[in-house]
Amino acid sequence: MLKKLQAYSKADVVCVLVALLVLSPWVNGPAALVFGACLASIGLSPKAINVSNLTKRLLAISVVGLGFGISIGQAIEYTQHGFGLIVGSILFTLILGGLATKALDIDKKTGYLISTGTAICGGSAIAAVSPAINASSKQMSLALATVFILNACGLFIFPLLGHLLELNQLQFGYWAAIAIHDTSSVVGAAAAYGDEALTVATTVKLARALWIIPVALLSAVIFKEKDSKFSVPYFIFFYILAMLISNYVPQFSRVYEGLFTLSKELLGVCLFFIGYGLTAKNLQMAGLKPLLLGIGLWVSIACSSLWVIVNFY
């Protein structure tokens, strides 16, 4: 027992204590992200805790928990209404990304991964598509670093822009789901904007994330790689199951409300762990050209989707 305790460093203890603080109602998503980045910058990154794996698991649990607070009728309405926007934005980003990759003379697979991450759902899409095209660890790391940096920026920028542009809850929910990379930041930004924005953003984002499957299969065909494979984000199906349970077994509504609230707090912890990745090393690793590609795609999809949403939603 003593040896196990000794395995945990000062940084591990600080990480756990701050994570518990983030669970409190006094710390919002952006602040949690800053806490993680600050700890990483002063060398207090946990040693015995696998932050990356823990973040993925907590995010999956959080998203499933959010399903207990969403109406099936609303989910179907938002998904149907946003179907054209989802498909159009994915195709637009992938095509533009391919053209920009050639123009900037970036490695084809690295550019494709950045484009896929921007088009669908950030790191999750990159992680799913990388095996399908047999991308190297370096290509995957470059894409992840690029998308991660922009994803973190989106968490801060989008709520500010939303209020500045006077977007309503519905409009911001759609915009966040389409233009912000990872699910964690989409939900974090939407939660800061309002409950309706959170419902819309979560539903549309997960509907968009389902496109990982056909895009990964198509990617394997395009790159014609042998022994290619991809992972399915199974938590999406559990999210749907949570919606079905809460809607068709309403007797435990208080329990569902508690799970929904807890899930929103857990998202803050996810953002705190994500903050550990905002280091000078990761910024340097992203490189100028991949970062330019990521910024160009991000600005393009953010502006084009905003125009569609403001005019038609």
C-alpha cells in the first residue's frame, strides 16, 4: 500500500485536488482549461495518471449522461433540421482541405487528418481515421496538435462571438456543433451559452460524429491501404440509449436530472485534463504549415456555417 502511494508524485496529487475543485460550481469550462495549461507550463503534469486515456473515458461517460436530459422529439427535430448543414459542412471541409494541402505542399496524410478532424469531431475523428489510412505516429501527432490548439481556442472565442453577434440559443447550438472541433469543447462552449444551446449542440455534434464510420471506410478506399482498420465511437449509441430510457421510463426523472447535472460538471474535468496538452512543446510540434491549414479550414467552416445558420435557422 505504501509503495502504491509513493508512486504518486506531487504533480499527481495536485492534479487530483484541482480536478475535484473543477467539479464545484465555482469553476467554469474555460477556467478549468486554463488551470490545466498553467499546471503543465510549470511542470506539474501528472506522472502516474494517464491523462489522455482518462479524458477519453470521462468524456464518453459525460456525453452518455447528457443523454438523460434530452428529449427524443427535440433530438430528432434538431438532427433532421441540421442534416443538410452537417453533410454540407463535412464535404466542404474535406474538399477544401484537399486543395489547401496541395497548395501548402503539406504531407498528404497529415493534411487529410487535419481536414478530417476539422470536418467531423477533432481528435476522435483523427484517432479513428489514422489506422484506416495507416498514418504514422508523427503524422497523427502533428494533426492532433494542430486541431487541439484550435479546439481549445474555440472554447473561449465562440461564446464571446455568439453574444457579440447576438445569436439565439438555437443558432449558437448549431454553430458550435458545426464549427468547433472536439465534442468536449462543443459541449463546454454551449453549456456556457445556455441550456437550449447545450441540447442542440450535443445532439447535432453527435449526429455529425456518426459520420466517422463512412468517412473512415471511404478513407481506406481512397488511400488504398492494406490491413486498414478504424474504431467506432460506441459511446454515441449509449447516448441514444440514455435518451430512450429517460423518455420512455419517466418514473425516475429526478435521477435523470441528477445524472445530467453531474455530466455537465464532469465535462469541466475533461477540459481541465485537456489543458495539460497546451504546452510550448505541443505548440512547436504543430508546425507553421499544418497550423495555417488548420486555421484556414476552421475560419472557412466557421464563417460559411454562420452565414447559413443566421439566414436559414
